[in-house]
Amino acid sequence: MSATESSSVGRRTFVLGAAAAAGSAALAGPLAPAASAAGFGWSDDGSDYVVDTGANLVFKVSKTNGDLTSLVYKGTEYQGYGGKNSHVESGLGTSTVTIGQSGSTILLSVAYGTLKHYYAARSGENNVYLWTNKADTSVSATRYIVRVKAGLFLNDEPDSYTYTTSTVEASDVFAKSDGQTRSKHYSKLRVIDYDYIGWTTGSVGLWIVRSNHEKASGGPFYRSLLRHQSADGGGLYEILYYGENQTEDQRFGLQGPYVIAFTDGGAPSSSLYHANLTTSWADSLGISGYVGASGRGRVAGVGISGRNTAYAYTVGLANSAAQYWGSARSSDGYFSLAGVLPGTYTLTVFKGELAVHTGSVTVSAGATTTLNTITIPSSNDPGNPTAIWRIGDWNGSPSGFKNADLMTYAHPSDVRAASWTGNVVIGSGSETSAFPCYIWKDVNSGLLVHFKLTAAQAAAAHTLRIGVTTAYANGRPQITVNDTWTSAIPSPPAQPSTRSLTVGSYRGNNHTFTYSVPASAWLTDTSQYNVLKIDVVSGSGTTGYLSAGTAIDAIDLLV
């Protein structure tokens, strides 16, 4: 069956819903005695702690290293492929593992140096709640992976990660015999686009319900590992920190809960979406770094003026310790962000994925910070100035450009990609769809844009702008007009230093290059086409699709 995914951009409350029952006593002091084998409880089989949720789920956690060694739902074992367990990163190694029960909650605690990891079970639920607290860089913990046995879910996803013996880049991008490419990097979805990820047979569903990514990095539009599936099994991820094309430093602290959820084939309960740290039944469990609802605040904005209502707007909060985001209401721009840790944050308003306003807001525990209407100055939106011609939209992404959609889940060499050449004629009606979303120094540098000017336009100097969303190996555009005038080589803006364009990500730091083209560069014969050539320049990069390159947001010539 195809995977079921949810896009619920509007649901950004960051509060765990009705599935979380309130009020459990602290798990302090000696461990509670093991319950009987029948029904809700736990036991010790010598090598693992065995937890029975009292529903249809029984799971085991290694007493040695905290790995999830068994995941049995309705009598079927789902855990394991390639002889590997499910675990933080690729396994923590020898750890201190303890277990305790208080009323309707069982908590397993795993300590490995400064890292703390937790599993919780609730009586009568087919869920495993997980938290991970990474305090520093001493442990390379960047993910939790649920490793699922082969053959339980059909491997027919259009973006299934299929191992082959043929690689097209490094050891993690593969080429199938039909010319299609696969990689675990190709997530297709941004964080804001999904609440859960997984598979269903129609009668059994296995899902990872993501956390609110409070302590993750990259913001609402970041893409990272979600799942992979191949002949020997599958993996579902909760990414705690992902380095590819990362725009922010790693945040430290408690992440979660994120949830392993079994269903009878349908989607996981919406009460689990954005499972947050403010889970009332977890308030007294003693989880390291946990901050309950009373220790958090809220930001509410009356509205946002100066919006272009053709676009969706998102409001984000970020500082070095945490990040949050939510949708602005389409009618008036109202927004509300709840469950926010106390502190001072940079508030950013995004038009699409493009930042068009920034400010500062301070959040206090137990209080709501109310903001008056935010006004976006006209000059902050590059889409506002009148242009003689424009290719693409100023929305912070290469959407609409040739191959843009495919590049979030395929390598540029994929057989499904249209030719990376793309000279265009202004006025043809296909300027954006015919122009490649990416330009590389060694692949398609030297793209041409043909356009006519009126006599009045040709008699004046004009500003040409090229907006980019990320760049690889310091690739940046240099322009030539009519083979007579060439711009200076611009300085490279700050961009992530890792791979980007070939691992499914255009999301870096948006930047606008501005070129002042003198009147002398234009053709005076208005019947002739002026020719703009766009080259990618850099002293870095290698060859082909790993040569210096950049992703395009929009190109225009201003009046």
C-alpha cells in the first residue's frame, strides 16, 4: 500500500490531545514491582525489560544498551532488519537502563554519559512514547530509527529507498536499472508538511508521530530523513539534528515525546500530533529537561498587514535554545504559538518560505505575550517592485521552475528530470517552467534569457535581481548582457557547507544578488532581443552535479 501522510499546516498548537490522561504520581524511589504477565505491566526476562501495554502491543528494551529489541503488535514481530535493533543513532553502547511503573504509566530510562533517553507506555494504548535529551556534543545522537522487518509492508512507494549496487554519488545515492534514483536523504516533505510518517497495509499501520521539533534545527521548511524502505526492511526516523544543508547550529536539550504508533490501518490519532513536552501525565515522571505547561508561555498576534494574500504566511520563533512556528490566518494574519519556553526570540514572518519581517518577542512562563498588528513594509517584499519582466515568484523557493518538484526526492541525474538546459524568451508564457531550478558551473552554466525593451527602457539603466535559496560550494551568479557588459563577481553569501542540491534540499539562506546594468549595455534597436547570460562562478566544487551550483528563487529586471 502507499504510505499515508498528513499535511496539517494549520494545526500548530503544540499540545498533546485527549489520548494523554492526566495525573500520575512521580516515579521516584525504588522501582515498582513487576506486574503479572497478563495485562498492563512489565517484566524482566534477563536480557530485556518486557512491557505489555495491556492493548495489542508488547515491546522489549535491552537492559544493556537501551535498544528497542522487540516490537510485537497483535502477535506479529515488526522490529528488526539486518540483525539491527531500533535505537538512538546507531546504538548507544553500554548504558544504565532502569524501569519503573506508576499507575497507568511505565517509564524506561536510559543513561549514556550525558545523554538521557526515555520510553514510556500507557495502559491500553498501542503507542510507545519517546524522549531524547542530548546535552552536548559528547554523544553523536542525531536521530531515532525504528527498524522494521522486511515483507511486512509493500515496497512500492515512489520514493522508496532501494539499495542497488550502482551509486551515482558518494555511497548513499543509488541508481536503479531504470535510471531512477533513490536515497534516504530524499524526504519530499518539509517539517511543516507532516504530522506523522509510516506505512499501512490497510489492516495494520505503523507510524512515527513527530514531536514539535522544539530542540531541532532548521525551522519549519527544513527537510531531513523521514523513512526508507528496501528489500531487506525499512526505517522510520525522528531526526533530532540533521546536518545536510543545515542553516542553524545544533540545539541541545530534551526532544519529545515522539511516538511509535500502531493502528488498525488508519492514520494515528490526531490527539498525538505534535506530541509536546507539555504532556500532563508526564509532568511528574522526572524526565531530565522536562518543562510542563505551567512553565511555558504563549505568543498571540492580532494580525499581519502588508501581506500578499495570494501566499500563505508562517510565523516562526527562534533562539539558540528552541524554535516554534505556526500559520498566520489567511483572512487577517492572526497567529497563536503556544507551549513556548520562556526567553527572548527572533520573530520572523515568512511569505511562502521567504522572510519578509523580523522582530523580537519575549515569552514568560504562564503568560501570553500579545502583539499588535505587525506591518510588513512594502520594501521588505521583493515581489512588490514593478518589473519589466520576472521569472518565478519571490516566495523563497524554486517552486514553478523546471524540475523543482522532482528535486526534493531525486538526484539531478534522474531519468525523470527534464533537460537542465533552459534558455527562455520573455513573453513566451513558459519562462518559469522552462527555466531550470538549479544552475551548476559544470552542467548548465551560461543560461540565456532573451527579451525586448522599449526605446524608453533601453535608454535607462536598470537593476537586475537574482534571488537564490541556497548554494553549493560558493556557487553564485555572474551576468553578461549582450556580450558587451559583464558584472563583477559577487561575494558569496553565507550558506551551508554540506551537499544540498543533490540530496533533495534547496532550503539554505535566501539571498538576493543585485546588478546595476548601465544603459549602454542595452540594444537600441527595439526590434532585437537583448540577451542576458547567467553563469555560475566559484573557485570551489568538483565536477558535474557536485560542481558549484545554486538554486533559483526569482529573476527580474526592474523598471
